[in-house]
Amino acid sequence: MAEIELSILQRDCLNRHLATKELLGAEINAWQTKRNAKQAKANWLFTAKDARIKLHKLYPTT
């Protein structure tokens, strides 16, 4: 899930040069506020159980 959010952040907000850390922080905070207000949801195409079957090497069951 974190990878998805970071990808969206990069696409929406970090696709340009930001001169200072302060400006970067301000841009990220503004983006986060808008993103949270949208209440964006992930549209998963399969269940966790299906993912474990398909990606069994990445998600071993012990």
C-alpha cells in the first residue's frame, strides 16, 4: 500500500524541482490534505488469499 501512495505522490507532486526542504514539506502537506479529503480508495482486483496463491514465493505460509 505504501508503494502505491508513494507512486501517486511522485506523479502528482514530485514531478518537478523543489528548491528547499521547506518547500518540499509544504507541497507534500498540501498534497496529503487534498488526498485525504478525497478519501481515495484502492480498487483491489483480487483478494489477499488469491494474492498468496499467485505470489506464493513472496508470501510464504509457514
